[in-house]
Amino acid sequence: MNLLAVHIPYHPFVLPFSIGLVFVVFYIFGKWIYWVSLLNWDDKKKIFKGIFSLKMPKAIWEVFMESLLHRNIFKRNTLLGYMHMSLAFGWFLLIVMGNLETRFFTHGRINPPYVPIFFEFFEHNLVALDYGKFFTFAMDLLLLFVLSGVGLAYFKRFKSKPLGMKNTTKHAFIDRLALTALWFIFPLRLLAESVTAGLYDAGGFITNSIGSFMMTFLPVQHYYYPLWWAYSISLGSFFVLLPFSRYMHIPTEILLIFLRKYGVTEKEKHTSFTKVELSACSRCGICIDACQLGSDLGIISTQTTYFIKSLRYDKPSEKLIDSCMACKRCDELCPVGIDIASIRVNTRKEQQLFGIDSYKYINGYKYQKAKVAYFAGCMGHLTPSVYKATLALLEKASVDYSFIDMDGSVCCGRPLQLSGEESAAKQLIENNVKLIENCGATVLVTSCPICAKVFNDSYKLNIPIYHHSQYLLKLVKESKLQFNKSDLQIAYHDPCELGRGLGVYDEPRELLGFAGNLVESSNSRENSLCCGGSLGITNISQDQRNTIASITLSELSANKADVVATACPLCKKTFKSVADDIRIADISEIMLETIVERQIKTKKETVTEYE
């Protein structure tokens, strides 16, 4: 056939594919335009500036690495990453190579989108053309690449552990329909091209072999048109179902990457950017295994994947909204990087219990002026040995400090924020800001990561904010504190708010290195387990909290450490409630025990810790 001399080829079987393609393209771009149009002017300015900056190529590169190669999933499990990559990148390469093939053999002629997809139907003798063997071989190889991913996807439905997943997502009906259509696309393509190759003695190394084999026992001429029709229908069906199923994540993740690179983030309430994040969730189920409610308590129906699905399609139940410890393990492991914590808190804001006058009775306190303001926080006052040790170390370093919540601790507001009570939290924040400003401090130090998180995120202070592990390390580097290192074996637990919340991982370890030898647990740093005492969840019992704490503590003590070190009063208190034969201590207590000169008097009255 002279491909230049004929009109553009056509057959009615291409209609399902063509109709589906037109629908999904118009829907996706329409949805993108709608979401962006609803963003505030500041975000729109960020987008406009980002388009004409280096953020654009960086976004394109991230789309390639994440949407096509699935780099983050590869980090979790190689086989799981290969499955996703072979489907996404393999399909992309099939489309690119198919277009190159048709453009080459038609000498650059622009063809309708269906021609590259069904080229083997319209042109049967590609092998005889220049470079025909190369293209048929390449297209067969890429099809085999994609089919290997489809095979792994089939396998994962029945046995997911080899792919690094103990639990998989329970999909909605629309998702199962779209999944079925997707799973049929490439096997039907293989069969359609193989039958064509068998009839016309063409095709590549796979399709020709399969076609020739089928010719030996089947009347393949009767399957020729039905298979091409079935292939087109499966493609068209998938395109039509895509916007209403979890597969909307495929195009939406691209938009999300660009918006994030341009600086668009979640706000204090749901916006159209939230819609983008919700639609970008593939419901892969990685968050199910990450959640300790599932791994420790066997609760596998309330994880982030189900919360996001419910929020996208409808209003989530109270159980889905509240069943989260806010430990951010799922945030850390989410391959798409969705800001799950902010979305959940913003959803909780819709269930207000406190009013704007709930904390008007607070009059505030005044303390002596000093260069350093020390804030123990609520949990600090419930574990006073922590602030006692911290203040003793500040005394040793001759730090001019003021214990600004010594006599009347006012909550930092973070627990209220986690429960969605933003207006009530702001009342506490305003009170504490005045307290901090009135003492004239140039530095704020706290022993509580929960307080440190809200100080950094919400207080808008014009002074540096340190967790006590950071500030004590600073004093060591300034030669104001010295320690005698011993053979003490220390297992350090990364608190959720300090680690995943604030990104503080190295300073506590460096500080503890002056006191003894660190022993890392199997889940540490970004993968650290929650202690179970989280203030972010209110619908689990104390027994369930103790179960989580026991499992986390058993992992921390697995390497026979002498002491489990914490950098959070809440973590210490939670671990002590289940610790039988291992010592639990705050980082400040360990450092105080190994200080060069240990006879220290504090400014304040000493207290005995409540057990």
C-alpha cells in the first residue's frame, strides 16, 4: 500500500476509542481550568511567575520521575515500582513510538489520533518497508514491557506481600469497572495484533509467533474484526470511566506537581487546590500498612486512602475524620506527596465545639525579662523531670532564661488545631505571643515538640525557636556545656512532631553522641513509629494506646539498649506507662547525668516527677 497516495484510513471500530479520547481530553482540561480559576489571586500570581522561571523545567522533570518512572514507589519496593513504571512509562513509550512509526511511514503526514493506535490494522506489511523490522520489534518489545506490569497487577490482586504490601485498598464499584477496562486493553491489543500478524505473515517477534501458532488450530479470520472492536471498546471505556474513578490521579498528579513547584499549598480551609490533591490520590494503599491503627490494632478501614476517597465523592463519616493519630507516617510515605495532615485538620474544622469566647477568662502572666524564654508546655508540666533537667543544663551554661509558664501553663494551642478547633487555638496563641513578647526574649526554647511545631507554624514570632535538643547542642558547640561520654547504649525515638513535623532528626542524635553510643531501631527517622499517646486522635481507648506503645517500645528495645531516649514529654509519659524492664529518659536527663560538673542548682524550686 502506498501510504502517501491513499486517503487517511478509517474504519467504524475506531469510534469507541475516538469518542472516549475526545471526552476525557475535554473533561481533564476543563477540570484543570476550573480548579485553577478558583484559586486566590496570590496563587494565580505564583503560577504565572512559575511558568516563566526555572520552576517549569523542574516540574517537567518531576513529572517524568514520578508520574512515569514512579521513583517514590521504587524506593518502597522495587517490584511494586516496576509494576507502576511499566504500565505508565511503557504505555507512554508505546504512544510515542506509535506516533514516530506512523509519521515515518507517512513521511511526516499528520494523522488522526486513532491511526498510531491501530496502525497495524491499517497497514499489514510494515516488515517489508524500510526500518519496518525495527519498528515492529520495538513495538512488540514495549507491549511485552507493559504486559509484564499488567501481569504483576493481576498477581498483586491475589498476593500483594511480594510487592511490599500487606494490605490493599478496597475499591469502589466505579474503580473496579475502570480497572477491568484497563486490564483488558493490552491483552486485547496483543491478541488483535497477533491475529493480524498471523493472517498477513507480518508483525514482530511476539505477535508473529503468537499469530502463527493460533493459525494452526483456530479460524483466526473470524476473530480479526471482533478483537479490534474489543480493543477499541476497552480503550474508550477506560477513558470514559477515568474522570470518575481513582484513575483521575493520572492526569491530576501532573497538575499537582506543577502547582506545588509554583508554590501553591494547602490553606487554612479547603480550596480548589484541595480538590486537586484529593483527585491526585491513586488510592494505592501504601498508607494502610504505614498506619499503626492497622498494623498494631487491626483497624484497616479508616486509613487515609478511605478518608480521601470519601472526601472526594461525599462527606466522610465522623469515624473517618477522627480516626487518625496525626503522626504523619502516611504523609511521609505517600508517593504523590499529598498534604494529608492539613486536609484532615481542615475537615475537622467543620465540627467546631468551642466558641470565640471560650478562653476569654485567661488573663495572662508576667515573668522577669530574660534573653531566653523557656516554655515547658502542658506535657512538660505533667513530666516535670524533663524541664527540671533542661533548666539545670541552662543553669550550667549560665544562660539568662525566664521560665515563662512556670506558674500557670497555658496550652500552646496545637492539640486544638489537631482537632480542628482553629478559632479556640488562636485565642491561646494570642495569649502566649503576648507572654513571650513581654519577657523580652531573643530566643524561645521548649522541651515539647508539639509546642515547637505550633510555635514555628502559627505564632509568627520574630525570634529563633529551638527544641531543647537543638538549643543544648548549640550550647555544646559554643563550649558552654561539656559531657563525659560513656559506654551507655542509647536507642533514640524520633517524636512525630519533631521528626516528620519539623524535620529535626540529626541534632538529637548528635547531642546524644556526647553521652553514649546510639543504637538505631529498624524504624527510625522518617519511618519512626508513633508512641501511641497522640493528641490527634480521641476515639481509641487507653488499652489500644498501650498496645501501640508496647509494640513501638519493643522495637526500640530490640537491640538491647540500656535506655530508650525520647525528646518529647508525651512520648516519655506514654512509654513509661508500659515499660517493664527498660529505662525511659528524656534526652535532657541523659545529658545531665553525663555532664562534667553535675552539682547544679536551678533558679526554680525542684519538683518530683509524677509517675
